[in-house]
Amino acid sequence: MKPEMKTLAEIHAAQDEILAALDDTTLTLEQRVLLQRASGKLRDMESSIIHLVNQALVDALTPDVSALKNLTEQIKQCSDNLAGVSGKIENVANKIGSLVSAISTLLAAGLI
């Protein structure tokens, strides 16, 4: 498991512990506030990790999508026999490009 995924799992486990602790009716107001603040910090950390993972994904895929599209063009130019193959590759490259574009847009807007 990648470190960031392990960290997210640990954050989720801590959130579960906090939720369970908040069910305790004997907690003081101060204890509740502290647990809620900790929960908020964990959510912030989770968001930061997800943002970094998404940014890394965009950074890693962007050059690959361009390279794949260039290879598709080269395949088309080399042979009409490979037109079907290049069409499928181009389709995948376009879908990955759309995914990268969508993630980039969401990142720029601060939505993820």
C-alpha cells in the first residue's frame, strides 16, 4: 500500500474512533469541542493528501497523454492497416486526457 493511502486509512480509522468517542454522553463540553476540533484537523489533512495525490496524477499523466497521441498519429501515418488500432489508442488517450483535464479543473477551482 502506498504511504499516502496508508495515511488516509489511518485518518479514517482515527475519525471512526472520534465518532465513537463522541457517542459518550458523559463527555464534557470541553472534551466534545476538542474531539470535534481534532476531527476537523483530520478532515483538513485528508483533503490535503487527496489534493497532492490528484496533482501528482495530473503531473504524471499529462506528458504520457501527449506522447500517446503523438504515437497514434505516427501509427496512422505508417499504415492504413493499423488505423483500427490507432483509433482505439486515440480513444483511450482522449479519455485519459479528459480525466486529466477534469481533475486539473477541479484542482484549480479548489474543489478537490
